[in-house]
Amino acid sequence: MDRFPVFLDLHNRPCLVVGGGKVAERKVDSLLNAGAALTLVSPEITAEMDIIISGQNVQHHARLFTDNDINGQFLVVAATNNPGVNAHIASLADARNVPVNVVNDASVGSFIIPSVVDRSPVTIAISTGGASPVLARQLRMRLETMISPQCGELAGITEEYRDIVKKRLPEAQRKTFWEQALKGTFAELVYAGHEDDARRLLDEMLAAYPNGKTMGEVYLVGAGPGDPDLLTFKALRLMQQADVMVYDRLVSKSILDMANQRAERIYVGKEKANHAVPQDKINDLLVELAKQGKRVLRLKGGDPFIFGRGGEEIETLAENGVPFQVVPGITAASGCSSYAGIPLTHRDYAQSCTFATGHLKDGTIDLNWAQLSQPNQTVVFYMGLTGIEVISQKLQAFGRSGDTPAALIEQGTTRNQRVHIGTVATLPQLVKDSGVRAPTLTIVGEVVNLHDKLHWYEPQRHVIASEFSRNPPVEA
Ligand code: SAH
């Protein structure tokens, strides 16, 4: 190991920063965050530095560095723009065995300041030993996305319970207890901001440990329209830790591949005419799995609260006292419109946008056609394929011009995406001619004309197999 990492307690310890420019700003800021009693030596300081130090525990000496400045310091940072001065400060500090950092030059001085992911009290420091500060920053960004912002709170509550757990459980069981708690519902409750529920759960777990079962949790997660890059960080995290996954046919294969490979998988996909698993059975299944103490991932295409029956599923959970979380996903309208280069609103063409279903529970389409046929708006039809004839006729009958541009976006955001452009009048013929299959989204409105100019996503359609589990020409 080239460098030995340590985490210093700087509270009220005297630290010296020499230099008042841009590079010094960041160091001063982080030293102050760590509670240091700072001396800043620099004839001039930036306006930003002035803001950083105002009202803080800082003595600013507006002059050049003198050798005596090092006296009594616990830590020194040389951050002037003069390499000669920095080297001089470093050698003075070294001679007195005071740790010294020279900014932007790891070859001089005795320590380097790492890139930090701060979830205090959890702190992750990354160093490449000065070889590549950019790489260190990139690694830090990756960790930032992977570690919940509430990780610090999690550590805090864990600390609260350390002694309680110590008293309650013999040493041999403690580690397993914490391992289970920290990768399970307890941690998720803290991440979701339910700290009191998390404490209650920990109490229950302690009372029941090691034999009793505690209640699991259901994560109702939107998986987005298909492209795995459109998943949220939270969706990915929950996908990777669930014990069981309940999913249907609108979740793309590439996304399923990213879930915990050891999780049990239950397919409840349904097709319009052939309900594989009726909705109330799915609702009951989720309750039953959670009662077995499992972390249940209910993965839905797009957003669970947009034509996703997410509301119905969590109603049953709420009635049965099963804890749940809802994670929004990018809905098909957002995903498909972006990837087809069709903005849903535009100051010149559409001042509002409506999401409508092209398929109702009883098979009819009973929509407010007068409202949907108004000009200057975009109408997005989900599940519109089988009803396309009715949609086309009704819009025209209620006054929307047959020439209004319309688009069919098939398997939007996936490598199989196809966009078919027509008009309100030609939509039924377009469906026949293009052989388009579900899932397909229909966008109606003048904004569709922008596709010609704004389309940018052109995947090579070498992936012939559908991204979706089955792909009949009926609606998902
Ligand atoms: N909850 C989902 C919608 C479920 S309804 C969401 O928020 O997106 C199912 C309908 O969504 C399909 O019939 C289709 O119209 C649309 N859809 C979902 N994913 C799609 C995709 N990748 N491409 C095109 N349409 C899609």
C-alpha cells in the first residue's frame, strides 16, 4: 500500500491553509466542515473564499507566508499558485513532522486529500495516490449514485441500537442479525424516511429473533418503458435486493436481466383476452409473499401509477397492513416521445397534453371525445392498437381534422423501436400496413410533425426477438 488511509478528528484542532485562490477554497471548505480551527494565510482571497470563511472559526492573515506560521499546527495545506513556495512549506512541515498536503502535487508533502462521499457518519474516501484525480472523482460519482443519501441516518439508528442488541443477543448471533437488518426492510424504511417505523421493525425483529418471522415489504417499482438506462437508482437498488420478483409482460428482458439473479421470479403477465393471473389474485399474492417475510419486488412497465393498476395493488396491501413503497418510473409517453423526437408540448403547437387509455375494463372506449378532439393539444393513447379504428373515427367525428399528424411508436426506447407516421384518418390503415404489435403508443397532434427534424434515436434493428416477454398483436 502506497498510502495509509486515516480519518482524522479535526474538531477544534489548529490547521493552516496557505493560499486564498480557487484551489484553496475547496480545502478550506472541507476543513471547516470537519470542524477545524483554521488559520488562513494569503495576501488576497477570492470573493467566494470570503463567503466560505465568514462567521466561521477562521483567522485570516492578509499577508505572505512566514516560516513561523507552521508553529503549533496539527495539519498544513499548501495551496498557493507558486510551486516554489508550496515546496518550501512542505519541507518546513516535514522537518517538524507536521502532516502537509500540497494541492495538485502529490509528489511533494506527506498526505493527499481524497475524493470523498460524505454520508456522515459514513465517509468514503477515494485516492489514486495522485495518479489520476479525475479517475478518483469518477469513482466517487459512481459511489454517490449507488449509496442512498440516507446512509448516514442508517448508521445513526444502528448506533442507537448497538447496545440494545448487545444486551439482547449473544455475540454469535449479533453479526447475522445486523447483516439481515441492514440489507432488508429496516434499511429500506430508513432510506424512505420512515425512521420511526424502522425503529419499530428493529424492536420486532429483536423480539422475534432468531426464529420468528417479521413482516416483509412490497416495492411497487416502475421499470420504465424498456431501455434499462432509464431505470431510477432506487429501482435498481430494490431490484438487486428483492427476494422475490413479481412481474408482467411489459418489463423488458434487458431490465429483468439486471435484477437479483437469485430472486424467485413469478410471471403474472396478462393478455387482454387471456388473463394469465387475474388482478385480485396478484393483489393477494403480494400480501401472502410479504407475510412470509419476503422483500417483494412488484415490477411494472413504465410508471406504476399510470395505467398500471398500481393503485389497486397497494390498496390491498394497505388494507392488510403490509408495508410498501412506490417507485415512479418513466412512463411510456415520456420515454417514447423523447426517443421518437416528438415533444409532447410545444409553444407553437400544443399547450396541453392528455394521456388516455384506448382500452377500458369492459373492452369499450368511453372517453370524453369532445375534449380529446380540441385543437392545440397532444393526446397520447396507451393500449390504443385494438381500438385504433374507433379512436380515428371518434376524433374526426368530434372535430379533430383527419389530417392531424399521428405517430405509432412500437417497443419505444428499446433497440427494436419503430416509429410509424400517419394522420388521424390513416391510423387504421397504418396499423394494418406496418404490422405493428404491442406494446405500441399512439401520439396524436401537430407535435408529431417535429419527428422529421428531431428524431435522433436510430437503433440498429439487429435484435429481432422482441424485448417484451410475449408480443401478440393485442394490448398489454
Ligand atoms: N404503466 C405503463 C403503461 C401500462 S399500459 C406506463 O406508465 O408506461 C400498457 C401500454 O403502455 C401499452 O399498450 C402501450 O401503449 C404503452 N407502452 C408501454 N411500454 C411501451 C413501449 N416500450 N413502447 C410503446 N408503448 C409502450
